[in-house]
Amino acid sequence: MAFKKELSLRGLKEIVRANRAGCLDQCEHGPTVVVYPEGVWYGGVKADDVAEIIESHIINKVPVTRLMLDDSCINTPSCAHKKARE
């Protein structure tokens, strides 16, 4: 809901779609967001991060590196985060 609200406030609702997804199989990374068409995955996203993701990534095309998930952690049976919790 935070994404939808922020997009609406910025007048982007008609050109950017925010939708809720079911399981993305990334639970070990906390709340997860994927930005397409780039396919950039963000993990541990909090409501306070939403405006930054929209401003930096959606508007200025600069991914928020501090929240990005490493490619080696996405859709893989094991990664450093999964091992740490096992």
C-alpha cells in the first residue's frame, strides 16, 4: 500500500504499476520488492524505504544499492542468508 500511495502522490499512478504478489520464495530476505523491467530485487524493504526506491530507481533510474539482493541469492536453493538461518 505504501508504494501505491507514494506513486499516487507523485502523479505516477498512471505510468507505474505497483501490485501485491504472493510468495516470491525469498523469505530469508524479509519483505521483498522486484522492479521490472530491470528485474532488480530489493530485500529487507521497510515502509521508510519506499520513497527512496521510487525517487532513486523509478524516477532517476538509479537502483538503491543498499537494499539490492545479490544475484547469487535469488531463486537459488542456498545463499549466505539461508545458511545463516539454518
